[in-house]
Amino acid sequence: MAFTAKTANSAFPWRPDISVFHAADIVPEALINQCSTVSGVVEGDAPSLRVAYIDDDEAVFKAEGEELDEAEPDLAECVIYTGKITQLIRVTREQYYQNGTADQLAQSTARALVRKADEAFLAQPDPAPSATNPPAGLLNIDGIEDGGDVSGDLDGLVALIAVLQANGGNPTHIVVDPAGWAALRKLKTATDSNVSLLGAGTTDATPMLLSVPVIVNAAMPTLTGLVIDKAAVVSAVGPVLVAVSDQRYFTSDSIALRATWRIGQNIVRPDRVGVFTIEGGGSS
């Protein structure tokens, strides 16, 4: 019988093991999992995820028996390209098999993926004109509403949320950087008062601002906030792929740990997402 090479009779380098983890289970804290509508998975830099949506036409009153006009809703799409976040770690075999090393490396890799994913989700620069990835972060997508500076009081933020709601949005999250959140927490009810406008803050269970949940994240540019309607932000989120190989660094008796995660985001209706600054901050 002729020999046939297959994974069952091939050495490990020819059929390396890869572990696949659902991103929502492994890195649920990543902003792209919390603040977007995950709409699919994409493999490769060139393919895109095309999300269909409708820009509604106006409904009108008509008298009894009157001929009805034909509505013309716009059948539109939002295109999502993705980028691959990666990390490769080299560690000696002796170190890798020490108690706790593998678990600690896995946790470290997960934290690194989340940090990079959060930076990309919020502030990734728009790719060059001839490129499509990594896709722009929410702050760099054209058309989001600018609420200006909200220092001194929350009137500007109130106005921004009203604009987003008038545009059909329903704010689900406010993402703000640590310094910006601290500045907001320092707002007082009056000029000479020590009473915080947002409450004492000593027993907060869930940070809230104008009844909208707040996520404090260091990936947000300093003294900047973003009001997000999760339904308006669509994303492609693949699984977290983890592979371990003792062949890559065979001559040094070392282990290679590789993790990859492909993600991308876009906004279906940018006028339902808004940015604001605190005390003159901003991404520039």
C-alpha cells in the first residue's frame, strides 16, 4: 500500500497544536466586546465584513383614498476591515514547566492583547489612503459628534447626549480616561462647596454619568471622553488563537508561545457617537 503523509503519521512540526478560545470568554473586558455589536469574523487583511443597514425614509400622513407616494429607503452598508494583534514569547523549557509559569504567561498575553485592542478600538490612526488596516479607531472616524469641552459643569455633556438622541442614538456607554474621570469627579455643586456634583464616590458600585454606565480606560487619550451607542458601532471579532511549539527554538531547548487576535470596527451611523474633552484635553 502506498504511503500517504497525513497528520496522524507526521512529526509535531507538521501538525502543530493550536488552541482556540472565544474572545468574549477569554477577554470579555476588552472594549470591543463591551461597546460594539459583534457582527462576524474575518480571516485575512484583504477580506472585509460588510454590514447591511437601512437609512429610513420619512413616513407621511395621507388623506383617505389619496394615492400613496413610494418611499425610498437607502439600502446602505458599513464595511469593516480587520487587523491582527500578535504576541510571540520565547522561554526556556525549564522555565516554562516551572509551576505557575504557563498560567502566568497566558494571563500576561491576555492583558497585552486587551491593551492593544483597546488602543486600536479607540484611537488607532486612520490607515494610509492605499491601506485598509489596521482600521481607524472610533475617535478617528469621520462624522462623530463633537461635544466640545465640559469643564466646570456637565451642561455640554447633557447637550451632546441630547444631540445623539435626536440623531436616533441611545447612548449605552461613556468611556473616559482616568485623569478625565478624576476631573469630572472633582466637579462641585457650587463654587465654594466641597460636595461633588457626581456624589461622594465612596460607595460607588457602578460608575455612572447622567444615568449612562462609565468605563474608565487608560487607552482613551488624556482628558477625553466618548459617548457610545453600542448599536451604532459594529465590529468583527475573531477567536483568540494560542499555539505552543517546542520546535521553533529547538536548538536552544526553548518554548515558543504565540497568541493572535484579529479584530476590526466601524460605525454604522457616526452621528450617534460623540466625543468630548475635559479641562481642554483631547487626542491631539
